[in-house]
Amino acid sequence: MNSSFKCGFVSVIGRPNVGKSTLVNHLIGQKVAITSSKPQTTRSNIKGVLTTKRGQIVFIDTPGLHKPHHLLGEHLVKSAIDSLKDVEVILFIVDGTSEVGGGDRYIIDNILKNVENKPVFLLVNKIDKVNKKEKDKYLNDYSNLLNFDKTFLISAKHGDNILTLIENIFDTLPEGSAYYEEEYVTDTPMRTVAGELIREQIFRLFGDEIPHSTAILVSSYEDDLEKSLTNISATIYIERDSQKGIIIGKGGAKIKEIGKNARMEIEHMIGNKVFLELHVKVLKNWRKDEKELKKLGYIIS
């Protein structure tokens, strides 16, 4: 390891659905966080680890900051804000196709203005979809709200200016030893990742209401070395009886599709064959129940 090896933690924050998870996946070079076109997909702080000759960056993908409407939402917002305490750099990502909104102002006024002695980079995402006139206006509007240390026009989806962003982060980080082995891309347990990949398929198959009412609990995750097979058993929890039939589908068609697509994603990530068993259970109003949130792993007591 060279003497100028840089190392540090970087938090990625922003409103729901601005491209945080897509950005982190692109920064790492592979999928570590689930993505969806629907807001509030991410429910936990997922760490993605990038190691190069220059150093190691640990990116923290946070839940979208929003006004919470239930206990789960309150926990997600707190989790995102807590991630700012022990990082070296904050990446504030915004949607470059829309004007400054109330959510952006809330984050800047209530969070970023209270963060001391930490560089904050403004990332204007989806820049490939914005004309020059809009780009100049939005940049000016954001610049008037906070004195950002650096500003980058990026496309998280296509990778525009991502390498430049990484180099500037390394320039900002202190020298130090790596936190993780070089082959690490995430410290999130595969049991948790498998649950997230199952939930991602629900987001992709259903409308707005069903995905946000679901939680996944992986009850069993076992590697059978002799058969080169990973056996996973998981339960999809929903809030109402009527949602159970929707998740299962006619003749079990929907639950089979969820299982097939999730299994393929898990296999691709772990490089191993997977047997995935799914169950569906009703857990009424779990998003408002502290006991159930602890059971599902959203609140650590």
C-alpha cells in the first residue's frame, strides 16, 4: 500500500427517487443497492466499498429524506441523518430535471446547514435530460441556497462525470488504512441483500401502494457446499388481507414471478445457484408498530 493511500466514508443523501442507489451502484461498479422508479425504495443505510490504487471510499446509500407519515418513515429519516455524523464527505444529489423543491430546501435548511466542517458536494443528476438554459438556472438556484464546496453535473444512470467525482472525493479524503479487504464491495450481510432483492421485484411488478406496504424477513439462508446451492426461505409481509391475494396472483402467478426474478438477481450477485422459497403473511399496520419494526430489523434496540 502506498504512503498516500486515501480512505474515508462518504454519505449520499437527497430526496426520494433522485438516483442515490443508482449512483452508488455506478460508483462501486456493480449492484449493491436496489433501484426503482418509485420513491422511497431504500430503507436502510447500505454501504458500498470502492477500492482503487488511490485508496478506499465507503459510500453510504441512505433512505430518501422526506416528511415521515408513520413510525417507519421517522426511523428512515433518522437513519439517513445519523449517517452524516461520522463521514468525511457528504454528496447531496438532486434531480436536475426539476426546479428546487420544498424537499431540497428542507434538507439544506434543516440538515446541511447544521453540518459543520464537512465538505458538501452538490450533484445535479440526470444532466443528460436538461438543456443549457434549465441547467444554468437550476445551478444558480441551488448555489443561492448553500455554499457547496464543489458542484458536479452527472448522470448516475449513464456514468457521466462519475470518474471525475471519484477523483475529487479522493482529493478530499485523509490518508489512512483501508477499512475493508480489497475484494469487499459491501459489508451488508447477504441475508439482508437477498431480502432487498426480493423487495425490489415487488416494486417492479406492482403499483405504488403494494410495494410500500411490504417488508421481507429472510428466515433462513444456508449454503450447501456439496451441491453448490444456496437455500433461502423468506416471508413477504403485507399490511392488509386484500393485499395477500394481489401478491400471490391468480394461480400463484405473481409470487412465482417475484421468486423467479429475485432468484436470478441473487444468483448473479453471489455467483451460485439458489433455491428460493417464499411465503406471504399479513402483519397489520406493521409500519406504525415499534414491536413489529424491531422484529423486521428496521429498529435496532
